[in-house]
Amino acid sequence: MRKIRQLSDPELMREIMSDNFKAFTELYNRYKHVLFQFVIRLSHGNYSMAEEIVQEAFIIIWENRKKIVIEYSFQSYLKKISRNLFLRETGKRVQEQLMIAEIENVREAENFVENEVELNLLLEEVERIISMLPPARQRVYRLKHIEHLSQKEIANRLNISENTVESHLKQSTKFLVRMLKTTRGDLVNSILLLFYFIVLQLF
């Protein structure tokens, strides 16, 4: 049998599903630095938050090892988990700020932050709207926001110009916002939803 370090990510995941902690340690060592830098970028240099999120992301992988289904690469899956953890953590911090802020509709904003069901419904709605995009535009959008590729990487993979990639992303975001205003107008003006779109632009 090959050494753990020689195994591919899918092979390591199969080992992890069989409770092989050494395989888990190898994946952790393989991606912890990449993931840390990803969260650092999301959090604008918050090292403490990045460390916590990286640890939590790998804990989630281990605790759910028996039922994990990875549709894309393991790295993309990790980034997706980390992004969700970042949004959750930021939501908590927004909630704390709202408790002392004197702004209009503060109660409505707090209720939205507290309501995890609403957030999940929103994410489902976003996915539904994304599936309505033209195939080429949807492909670019998913490469950017799910596989977390740069515009240059997307252009190279799809053999199109970076300007075309940028145009697809802008049009996709405009369509997403417009559709959400139509379907979920009660949430579009909330602080967290606005923040959600800001974060998407960073990916």
C-alpha cells in the first residue's frame, strides 16, 4: 500500500470515511495554509477569526466524514464550508453591533440575523435563481463562487477572455439581485443580505 502522502484527495477521503485519522491529518496538513489564506482574504486580515474558522471547518469534515458528498474538489468543498462559517460568524458580530446601534428597523435586522431558517431559505432561493442563468453564464458563476477560481483561471479553463468572464459575473449578479428583489423583497434591504452580496464579490 502506498504511503498516506502519496494518496490523492479522493483516496484520502475514502480512508477518512473508514475512520483513518492519519488520512485526515494528511488532508489537514495539505490544505490548512491554503484555507487560512482564503479566510484571511474574506475577513480582511482577521487572523484570529481565520484560525478559528480553519479549525472548525476541519472539525466539521471529521465529524461528518461518513456522509460527506463532494461534488467538486476537496479544496472547493473546504472553501464552501469556510465561507458559510465566515458568514455565520460575521452575522453574530453584526447582531452584537445591532444591540448597541441606534438605527432604523434595528429590530427587523436583529430578527433576520437570529433566524437561521430564513438564511437557509435565502440560500436555497439564490441557488434556484442561479440555475435560471444561461448555461455559459451559470458555468462562469459557479466556477467563481463555488470552485473559487480567479477570473484569469476561469478564462483559461473556458478559453474565453477575462472581459467576457467579468461581463458574465456582472450580469449574473445583477440578475440575482433583481430576482431576489422580486421574490424576497422583504429581505433585500436587510443588513445581512447586503453583506451577503458584498462577500460574494470578494470570492
